[in-house]
Amino acid sequence: MSVFNPRILEACIRDVTACLTDLQKASVLLYALEQFPIGRCSREIVENSVQTLLKISGIPCVDLTKALVLRAKTRLLAGYRTSAQQDLHLVLTRDPDNEDAKALIHSRNLRPEMLLLGPPRFSIEIWTQIALFLPKRDLKSLLLVPHPISRIASRLLFRGIELHLTPSHEPIGMDLGDSFDDSSDVDRELDNWHHQRSADILTRILLDPQFAGQVHSLSIYAASYDPSQSLAFRIGMLLNALPKLSNLNKTCCSGSKNFILRVVRCIHKCIPNIHELSLEVADHSVDIEIPRFKHLTHFSLTSEGGDPTSIHTFISQSRNTLRALSIKNSCWNFLAGAPALRQLSDFEFDGHLTTEMFLEILSSGCQLDSLKLSGSLECSPSPLFRQHRSALPFLRHLHIGITSLGRHVQDYDLCPSISEFIRYRTQLRTYHLLLTCSDDNRRIGFDASAWGVLPALLHLKSLVMTVPGDLTIGLAGWLVPRSVNALALHMEEAATDAVSFMKQIRPGIPTSLKYIGITNMHIPSAEIVVEYGFPHIRVVAIGHDVWSVIRGHSAEFGRSEALRAETNAEAGHVSDVRVEQWPYRRVRYHLKEWLESMECGDAVWKGVSK
């Protein structure tokens, strides 16, 4: 006979189970789940029930595996394959011969690796998010790992590609000063290897659309003269490959004017939505006409000589979209009125520094985050710094480099006015005051007082300063803010005894310092800098050469017993530090990447990216 009221049955079940133990209740719940119709709408009920069973201590292993298999079935029906595979893996860990789990794996065409014991596996999406936080050097190491993450590392590495179309390098100084010449530091065999590798990458781009679609950044280097006569063929391959790069948004091109124009015009035709463009013209005294890019936000140009009219026109056309601008040409004046300084966040100019330039920057650059000015000073801007003392409210990175002075420049208040301009800017993270005029520095008021403002910059991370001849070396170390991680010193007067200089400056140097750069001083070896002056640093730069500082037992590896004994006898203690010089390609092309991997990223200028 049928029950007259179904609620009475539910009440009876509730009354009976109330008298049972937790394990007995779990058995009742599991039996009910086995009879429960599993579907997409039942996932929440199954998830809550199984989660409750897993929290009950002492539940038999057989019941636990049954519950996990039921939850795996529900998750598969809902489309959660990864979490279902984890449940099945737990079942096989507890019961390797569980037929229900094996049958479910084969019926659903899940990965056969699920039958193997091992830790739970992450999805490709999770591995991708992990790999995004790794530096480039670690991604290169992951290429050798037999794991799906190696394919993820390969995809992330090739988002940015460098192409060297000629085996020889183009001698461009840039911020490193004079470039490397045909000395033993230049490894020609390595140059040839990169040349061949670039050809292989171009071939891959032409043949593999999926590979080409993942490229976001492209850097191209070509010497203006190629003895091998292969440049024309490589350029043809490049022009055929550029239309394949559908997701390209950043390009850096270095070479002759004709080469750059061909590349830029091809990009403008095939990829008009590019956002960042950096050009390094190797030719002297040439004009270059660049087509307009409607979505350009970052533009950088490095050249020498020529007429700035065409560049003035190009910048004027892009003034509504540009947010970062860099112009480096020692023969040019400031392009007054061309850039909309009110909209720029990063601005760099290397050329003739005029009153018109300082006035427009200080009055209109209200959004500037980084400002880099260098070149020949042709005016007396100290009244403008005094008048606009509160200008540039968001400025965090400031570089002022004066390479020469005009004949009529006599501004004894310039350096004091700059000091007052930055004195109360506690948000400043980078401050560079680089004066290479030697004896002429007195004409712009540069002396030991320029260092007096440094202790007020409490949050400074990067500091580049010229050391005046009247500054006490022992005091200089104490004036450096304790927060500085990267320090570079340019000696106004070359010190005669490097060891004595290091010993005097050492007591006041911050222990947090990781990078030290020294120019205009004769230093026999980088070991002297570490041993006598800066014992805690990780990277040493002397002139245009860079060394890594290696500590620990690995520092003694490869050194002869006689050399170790001699070093210990001279130093009076066991040495555990050695230095390793960087090859020229690392300094020329990968300086930023390696400095960041050595925790010296503050030594990299935070301006317009190249």
C-alpha cells in the first residue's frame, strides 16, 4: 500500500539516523549518493556531501574511494576535467587496482598519466601564470625540463625576439659610452651563431603562423656595412616575415637609414596598430621620414646630425597619442611645440639644452614621471628652476647630464637651484647629476654643496653623481641615502690611488648597496673595488666593463692552490669572493635583463624603453 504522507517517511529516516554514529551516518549518506541520479544540476549536492564525508575521521578506505569516484563523475559531467582527474588520482593513490576509477578514465578518454602515481598536476593555465613571474634566465633553463612547462617557457621567451641580420656589430655608443671595437672582447664566433640563429627564426616565422602570432616584441640589428654581402637576402626574408606578426606591438630597429625606412614602411602597411617604436640610425647627417602610426604611444629616436624638420612633423602628428618620447641627437635643438608635454609621462632629450626647452618642460610637463636631459648647455636656466620650484609634481626619476658648456654660459646658481628644486621631493626614486665638463663645472656652481641635498631624498633607489674635487671622500659615503641600491660615481678629477679612495669611502657606504659604477678613475682590477671599498655589492661597473661578484665556495672553484695561498696571504684572511666579467653581447643587448636578475634593477634607467 502507498504511504498517505511522504513527509512521514522522511521524518522516520531522520529519527533513525539521529541515533546512529558519525560513521554509520556516513554509510547511509554514501548509500543514498549511489542511488542519487547524477547530472549537471546535482553537482552542488554531490560536492557538499562528499566534502562532508572527507571530513569524517575513521571512514573506511573503500567508502572514501567510492565517494571520490562519485564526485569525479559529477565533475566530468559539469566539464571540470582537471579537478575530476585529481579525484581519480587520489583514488588510485589509495587503491591502485580500483576498477571503477580505471573504467572512468578509459571511458572519458582522460590522460593515461592518471594511472601513474605522482603528485597532483596543475593545469596549463596555472603553469602559465607561474611562468609569467619568472625572469628570462629561468625560462631558458626550463626549456631543458621534460615537462609541459617547457613549452610554456618557449612560448613566453619567443614573445620577444631579437634578430641580428649581419654577423658584425654596429658600433653604437648609447648610454654605455664608446662601444666595443675589434678587440678580443668581441667573440666573432658567437656573433656568427646569433646571425645564423636569426635566419632560423625568420624561417620559423614564415612557416609557422602559430609561432608568428605569439610574437609581441621585435628587435632588429643590422650593421650599415656587411662584408658578407648577405644583408640584402636577410632583409628580403624579414620583409616577407613581418606581415605574419599579427600581434606585434613593439619594435626596435637599428641600422642604416635605408634599411630602417624599408622596415618601418612595411610595418606601417601590415601592422598599423603598433604601439612602441624605437629607431637607432647608424648613418650621419641624414633625414628620415617616418609614416604616421595612429596608435603610437612610445617613440624613441637615436641619430647623429641631419635636419629635424621631418621628425618634428612626425611627432606633431602623433602628439595626441604619445605618452613617452626620447630624442637623442647631439646636433639638434629642442623640438619646441612638437610634443604635447602635458600628456607625456616619460621624456628624454639629448642635444642642445636651451632656455626654451627648460621653460616648456617646467611649465607644461605636469604629468612627467621620468625626465632625462643631457647634452650641451646653451643657457642659464637657474631662474626657471627657482621660479618653478613646485613644477613636475609627479616626477620620480630625474637625470641631468651636461657634457659641455656654451662659451657665454655663466650660471653659478644652476646646481644650487637644482638642489632646491629636488630637496622636498621625497617621492624621488632616481637622481642623476652627471657633469663631464671638468674645469668648466665651476661656471655652473658645481661643488661639494651639490651633495648636501642627498640625505633629504629618503626614498632614493638609484644615484649617479659627479664627485667634485673639493668633496671629502670620507664624507661622500655618509651623504649617500641609506635606501640607495645602485650607485654610480664619475670622478671630476681622476684619483691617483684607487685603493686609498676605496678605503676612505667604505665606512659610510650603505650596506644595502648592490651595484656600483665608477668612471674616470684608473682601477687595475674589479677585485680592488670589492675588497677595499664595496664588500656587499653584486655587480661592479668600471668604465664600460661590467663584472658579477660571486661569493661562497664557488668563488674558489677553478683557482689554483698557489693563487689561493697568495691571495690569502695578501688579504690576511680566507677569500671567498671572485669577479666574472660580462661578455660584450650581454652588456650591449641584454644589460637590463641581467641587472634585474642580479637584483640590480635600480641601476636601469626607468624611462622610455628601448
